[in-house]
Amino acid sequence: MRFTSTSHLTKMTEIHLFVQEGCRPCMYAETQLKKVEGWENVVTITNAKENGEWSQFAKDCGVEATPTLIAITDGEAVAKMTGSQDMTSEFWQATVNKHKS
């Protein structure tokens, strides 16, 4: 599946954490992520819904539930993880360390 994103020409990996308002697992994932220094340079928190409907970007990425983490490289989804159970601060630290520039 190909889709357009904001940095599709850079050949860098984009990481999006799709969340939605009122989602308790999303709040947990965000809280754990925000404990990691420099997270905002690696992970983009992306609202999965607009006016109660899945955004086109979320649909294009195959998001069916939140929270969902999607890695996009060169316009292709290369990794996907749904659910907050593994989104611990340790997981986020390892993700940030791996992808920081």
C-alpha cells in the first residue's frame, strides 16, 4: 500500500502514533511516550479521527483501532503495532534511540 505523507521524498522513516480523543489506551501510550527525552523528533502523535470518522491518512495506513503505531519508509508502511500493552516507556526509549537522527 502506498500513500502520501509529509516527508515522502526524504526516504526517512516516519513514525506515527495514531490516537483518538477519549481513548484510555491511547492516553497510556502517549504518557509513556512523553517520558522519553527527544520523542517529538522521532514520533508524530496523529489524530486518527476527524469529526468522529477515520481520517483518510488513518485509512490509508490501515488503522482500524487506536492506539496504532505505524512506521512509513519511502511511502510504504513497513511496520504496524496496535494496542498499548507493549507501548511502555522502555519500548518508546528503544524506538527513539533507534530512529533519532
